[in-house]
Amino acid sequence: MFSLIFLILKDFFSDLVPVSWLFNGLKVGQVIHYPKIVKINGEYCYLSATLTQKRGEKPELLIIISYNKNEQSLLNYKERWQIETCFKAMKSSGFDIENTHLQDLERIEKLLCLVMIAFLWCYKIGDYLDRSVKAIPIKKHGHRAKSVFKYGLEFVSEILQNPYRKNFQQILQIFVM
């Protein structure tokens, strides 16, 4: 993997320049869509960039390469990132479904449906706890100490391991809300 900041590009009107130069002067939180088509590694594409900064750290340049609708690229990236975090929750960070040894497609479909229901349940519980009971702490770098999903998963796991606790009915009620 290589850093996009050091990619060299050539647009139709200029010489070779580092991609990061196209976004000089960008302020934190600002989004710029480069107005011209550029060629990177032989592919014609559009570029967008935003400058992000975590608390106490240096600003980072996020460059997004897209092949159409330059103005939509950042929104598409945000949506794609949500999907990636959902997959992480279903795999290594939660349900570990990549270690299933199922071969039958019908059984795999049933497993995925159950995991999706469990994921939604944990997410809804975590969201409820975060908003109504106790907010997830924010760390110094500006991110939550744990994800909303993980917060709910830990709570549900604790309740299911001890169903005689009074909160058992509460998690069932939250699921049907």
C-alpha cells in the first residue's frame, strides 16, 4: 500500500505534481473537489480532499479518488466506511462469523440472517445506552472509547449470561422499539 500524498499525477494542463499540492491551503473540515480530470497511474479520475484533525494531533489530508460524480465522493466514502465498520462488527470485533465451517449455502444464509438480527439488536441497545443511560466516553484523540455496537454487545452478553438480572426484560423491550 502506498500513500496517495506521494502519488504523482498529470492533468491536461500542467506538468507532473504531487497530489497533495493540489490541495494546499485547505483548512480543517473544508472539502475541495479538484475541478479537472487527472491521470493517476494510467487511470483518469477525479479527486476530492478534506483535512481532518484529531484532538492533539497534526492535521491529516484525506484524498478520495473517484471515477464519477466528484461532488458525491465524500458522501459515498462515508457510506462505504459505515459498511466496513458493520463488517468488522460481524467478523473480528463481535460475532467471528469468518470462522464458520458451514458449506451449505442455505445454512450460511440462515446464519447471516441471525447474525444481522443480533447485530441490529446490539446496535440498538448500544445506541439506547449511549443516549439514555450513560454516554460512551470520548478519548483524547476525539473518538469513542468503544463503538455503539460493542457497547450494546457487551451489555447484551452480560445480561444473557445472567438472565435473572432485572435488565433482561429491558433489553427485550429495546429490541422491539
